[in-house]
Amino acid sequence: MRAVRITIVTIGSRGDVQPYVALGAGLKSAGHDVRVATHENFRSTIQRHHLDFAQLPGDPRQIVESDAGQAWLDSGRNAFAFAHRMAGLMRPLALSATKCCLEACRSADLVVYSMLGWLVTHHVTEKLGIPAVAAYLQPVTPTREFHLTLGRLRGRVGGVANLTMYLAGEQLFWMFFRHPLNAARRDLLGLPPMSLKAPYAAERRKGKPVLYGYSPTLLPKPNDWPDNVHVTGAWFPEPDSEWQPSPELVDFLNAGTPPVYVGFGSMHARNADQHTRNVVEALTRAGQRGILLTGWGALAALELPEHVLALSSVPHDWLFPRTAAVVHHCGSGTTAAGLRAGVPTVPVPFFGDQPFWARCLYDRGVAAEPIPIKRLDTARLTEAIRYAVHDPRVRERASIIGERVRSEDGVGRAVELVERFARSN
């Protein structure tokens, strides 16, 4: 098909951006002109994949490390507190983000947006009259089969509760964001205000494609989702051909048995020192070597014993297959990387969708029982690591699931669907 000018809009941390860079690279390889609109933090990553970059306001790391950001992380599974604190963080950026998004999308033929990207993209595409595709990393289409917060309530009553909570959550989310977004519609876009009723159901009735960038092996498409909703498989970027492991890392890996990875990505914690001491002691008690990724500050770079190595970052696709197990926060991207590597997981979820993915991993038999970050201690983590490393059933199951995930072509399927929609518009 002819080349299409596509703008991808995504907001958030690395886990909210990297899959869309992978999707953008796939679209570019298919012959399209692709621009990714996101935060300045990710400019070099986007340009390394030969994609155009457009800046959106906000520094996600600075936000996460602020007191307000820490309160957001501390919200755990409290949906009301989660939405309220997220809105408090994003409300001041609504006008500037809408303005930047308008410029990023002005020359596009098609827009692809993330879940948080919808907050500004919806109004910009209405103003410009541009077709748009929803591309999400979390299952937010209402269903009777599960709920992001409730998990999987069973039976007829459970199904009604799952669906009701989805619809109630949509309304709650909209109420927190409606006022600043309506101000942007009025002052910047010259559009009429939107009503008190959440717009998501009306959007669904239009039948536009919705793409989910996670593995159907981990979470199959619910039977009550319509045909325009697709679970494509995860959107993995191609390996960075220029990246090389440090001699220190190579020497550590060669010096003994495969280590246990421990990292909490873009999470941040006030008690990072204590978390780190708990992790090191658990590795020691379990008789395991470990690699710690300090990330954005949930773990600290303390003085460590010889059997534990601390790094600031390392590509998951390179490291995870070389580990005995992975301990992580269960963000959607890290969850997908652990699955693809075929190694067991020890889930330590913080907030948001992370407890949901943690439970999915446990239910699929590839993980230890989740340990919420507020309950993380040496004893629990020691037992979970021992289980993940030594139980033959979880190791075999992780290997089988890993083969299935590696056979999925999430980017290819998503590109095919985007192109199909572009042709019809």
C-alpha cells in the first residue's frame, strides 16, 4: 500500500514508550513515515530507531521521584486513589500536552495512541479530522471475564461485578480529567465541552480497531470482546546491535551458575536501601547469585557481597535468557520480556496494572505467588526465589510458555491491522 504518515502518541515511563517505538519501527519497515510524540527523555531511543521525534511536556522520572509521584506509587490497588493521584500529576500538563500533540499530529494521515495518550489525542484528532487507532498495553475494554483491579471474579455474579467495575472505573477516570481537558478543548482547539458522561462507550460503538500489545498466550482475548478488538502479541523492539555487555557483567556471568535478576524498572521507593538489603539477604539465604538493576530508584547501589552485582541498566532481551529466574514489578513490558525468555518469575507488584499481570503469571504456572511491595521481606522473597529456581514444574511451564511467546509476531500483526484500517480510511 502507499506510504502513510503516522503519528504515535504515548505518555509515561520507559515501559509506556518502548513498545510503541517497536511498533513504530515495524510500521517504518513496512514503508510508512512514522513520528513518535512523547517525552524528551526518550528522544535518543526513538531517533536510534530512525523514527521522527515530537516532544510532549513532562519528565516522567522527575514526576515519579516527587512526593506526589511517590504517593501515586503508594496507591497500590486502590483504584480511586490511583486515578485521583494520576489526575493530580497530569492536570497541570493538559493544555501544554494538547498543544504539543496538535503540532505532532497536524501533518499525519493516521494517529495511533496509548491509553494515556488518548487524553490529548482524542480531542486533537477530532479537531483535525484524522482517523485514529487505539493501541493499549493493558486490557481496558470492559469484559465479564476479569477486571484489572478485581482480578477474575467467577460465576454469573462475578461476571456482572467485573463488567460493572470497568464501567464505573471509566466514569471515575473521566470525572478526574474532564475539567482540564474541556479547558484545552475550549481555549486551544475551539471545540465544545464534553459532557459529564464518560465518552468511552460512545467511542466503542464506532467500531474503530483496538490493538492490545500483550501476549494472547498469557491472557487470551475474552469471548465477549467484539471483532474490532485484537490481542496481537507483545511489541518487542529489535535488539540494539550497538549495545555490548561490560567486561564486568560478562565476567560475573561466567563466574558461576546463572544468577537471579532483581529489578523494579521505573518504580521509585523511599525505602530503597531496606528493599535492597532484603533482596541481598534473600539471595544469600536461597544460595543464589544475583544481578540487581537499580533503575529509577526502587533499589539502591549499596556495598554488595561478591555474589551480587549491581547495574543501572541492561537490555532485558539479552540478560533474561541468561538468568535462573527474574524478580520484577510486573509492568507489562518486563512481564512480556520474562515470558519470552522462558524463565520463572517472582512477582513483586507495586501498583496499577502490575498486580493483575502478577496474578496472570501465577495463574499460568510460570511464577511464584505474588509478593506486593508493601509485604516484601527477606523470608517471603527467599521462599519465592527457591520455588522459582528449583521447582521443576514452574521451570518446565516457563520454558513451554516462552516458546509460544517467541513464536508470536505482535509487531507484524499490529502493522497488518493498522494498514488495513488505513486502507479503509
